[in-house]
Amino acid sequence: MARIEDECKNIALAIMEKLAEENIEIVDVEFTGETKTHERYLRVFLDKPGGIEIEDCQRFSELLEEELDKRDFITEPYILEVSSPGLERVLKKPQDFEREMGKTVLVSLYAPFEGKKEYVGTLTGYDENFVTLADDVKIPKEKIAQVRLYLEI
């Protein structure tokens, strides 16, 4: 699966160069299966300053689908989805953390750290060892399962 994701990401990056004036960023690419339906999905998540529009996703999807059809390296049936990562997006890359600095995040851990398995707070720092929240809460990265934007309802 990683090979498929990597190849799709390379194709998507090439498409992004064609749309350079759009300032579109590839947030993530995943090739996954759904257990209940047994269907495979190739999901590409896009963003840009001011937010991604449905027209951006449609144009990108059409270009990506054309390239995937030409190369024909995915041997099993799949559904292509191109979308925004959403309001509660997962932060994965250093650029994600830099872009979202000062926003509220939910940090989920593999196991409790200092008595808690989840932390909600303002993202104030990020480096190779720690994610730092307001009030100088430093969480070791090896304990973190996922960091995502958090919206209070």
C-alpha cells in the first residue's frame, strides 16, 4: 500500500506543479480499505490558503484520474476521493504544525502520560522530540498516536 500511496503522491505533486498559480497543497494521500464494505479508497486531501473549494477538488480529481488511468498501476478496483482534510484535520508533517500554530488541538496518546490519554490545548511548539501546548505542556512525540485540530461545539 505504501508504494501505491507514494506513486499517487508523486503523480499528485506533478499535477500540483501544473496548477502552481492555485497554491494548492497536498495534505495527505492514503490508499485504504473499508472493512464493512470491502471497498478500496484512494483518498487525496488538498488545501490552499483561504480553503479548498469543491471546484479545486473536481479539477484536481479529473487530472489525477486521467494520469492514474494512463499509468494503470493499481491492480484492484478502488474509489478515488479528492477533498479537503476537514475542519478537524490530522496534523502529520512539520508544515502542518507550523501552519496551525496558535490553534486548539487534540493530542491523543497510545498510553497515559502524566495521568491523561488525551490533551486539548493551544499548540505553541513543535520539534523533533515534543509537541508543546499552552502552559508549557510538553508531550513526547513517541507517545503521540495522533494530533488533530479541535473544534469546540
